[in-house]
Amino acid sequence: MNNFLKFGIPLVLFALLGGFLFVGLQRDPGYVPSPLIGKQAPEFSLPSLQDAGYPVNSSELRGRAWVLNVWGTWCGGCRQEHDTLLAIARTKAVPMVGLNWKDDNAAAQEWLRRLGNPYSVVAEDSEGRVAIDWGVYGAPETFLIGPDGKVLFKHIAPMTMEVWNAEFLPRIQAANAGAPATQG
Amino acid sequence: MTQTFTKLARTLVATLLLAFAGTALAIDAEKAFEDPALQARYEHINRELRCLVCQNQTIADSNATLAQDLRREVREMIAAGKSDDDIREFMIERYGDFVLYRPRMTASTFLLWATPVLLLLLGTFIGIRYVRRQAALADADSPEAGQS
């Protein structure tokens, strides 16, 4: 009994601590789970990047699943994911709305001309207020919003085809299947 | 010999002072509130909110663009007469509990808050037992206990 206490307890504590540390190593400390998941997406009305006179209203996107991609020309990860976004846009699976976050308008337009434009429409968030409403803390971030306006998923980091196929596509299909009135 | 040492020490102190001089500069470039009470509240809240890009800094310590924007939100909400709780709630709704440097007491943070108390109780328990046992042993060894 005494031997068990002397050696057993420290051994158990050590194993417990090691277990916690090991699990901690596998987790990404930069990942902050979004409290928005499952909640109504924040509404916004912003000028369009290409035509300031034409507002982009999130309320007009109701009825179908859509994707919000937060980007900026100052963001390295955005350049990295751009070709993936173009490939996704070509599949026409879902409308992709860009949120141009605290960027230079001319630089952003030039970026889209030069690299190609994956977005159905780009909203210009020059003051970063909409980004704060959405809890954005590091571009690129990609949200999936359901037909009912609820946030279904958020991906933080450059988009990849693997993430798109595994996390986004199934959710888009399920969400749009649940709202058949708006299809076609 | 001592002279070289003094010189070396002086250089070392000067280098250290220089290295930390940067932190003496104010990060927040915005104009202060006219009312010092509001300014105090503003600074206090900023010191409790995490800058999410630079995770181990508060938004008062950081000059990341996001920290500047969050400070702007805090400033505007204070000016609009919102309470500290309103402001905290605004941040939690958007960024989750992680935005708070002092986590709230919830079901998922209960262990975090309770562990120090539990460890203290456990330590006291073990300590008392140990002392009692030592005392019992000492009693057994003392001549009054009988056969020595």
C-alpha cells in the first residue's frame, strides 16, 4: 500500500500531465473557435469594391447557402489560397462573396484584374467594422452561411481543396437540400 | 581589473535600459478622453481584452491593426454611454470567451478556477496527516511511552 502511494501516485500524475501536454501539442494555438457558429450571421451593407454606388447587402443573399471569404492584398495567405478560390468558383457550387478587409481600393481591384476574380461580388470593408462584427481576427477566413442566414462553418487559414471537399461541400449540399424552394 | 569590470557593468546596464526603452512609449496614439474617469475606464477595459492576432498581448499593449480597431470600438462604446459589461458582452459575442484575459466562471472554466483551491485543500490535508503521523512517531519514541 505504502509503495503504491510512493510510486503510484507520482506515476499517475506524471502520465496525466504528459497526456495533457501531448494533446496540447497537437492543437493549433492560433485557432480561436468562433462563437458565431449556429447563430444568425451579422447583417451588413457595404459599398461594392468595383462600384461604390452599388451596395452589397447581406440580406439579399438569403435563400441559398453562400460563402464569405475575408481577404486583403496585404495578406500573404490570401495570395496562397487565391488559385484554390478560382477553382472553387469555377464549380459554381455556391455564391462566393468577398469581404475586402482594410485594403487599398485600387490595389484590391488591380489584384482581381491580375489574378482573376473568384467572387460573385466583393464588399469593401475599409474601416474593418464588419470584420469585427463577424469576429474576424486574421485573414484569410472563410465562412459558410446557410439559406436561413445562420453561420454553418468557419475556416481560418488559406482554403485548400481538401478543406473545401471535406468541410464545405457536404454542408452546402445538406443546407441547400433543406431549402428546395430556392433551387433552380 | 575593477575598472574594466565597472565599465562592463555600465555598458550592460545601458544596453538593458535601451532595450526596454521602447516599452515606455505609449502605444495608443489616439487622443485621450476629456473626462479622466472615462479615460481610466477605457484603459482598464483595453487591458482586459486580448488582441487575437498577437495572442499574448492585450489590445492596450498591441499596435496590430485589429487591436487599433478594437480600441476604436471600445472608445466609441464608452463615448456612447455603454457600460463595461455591455462592452465585454460585445466582444464575447464576436470573439468568444477567449477575448477576455480573465476568463468568466462557466461550466467549462470551473476547473480552471477551482484547481488552485482544490490543490490547496489537498496540500493542507496531506500536510496535516504528515504532521500527525510524525507526532505519533515522536510520541512512540519518547520515554514516557513506556519501554524505550
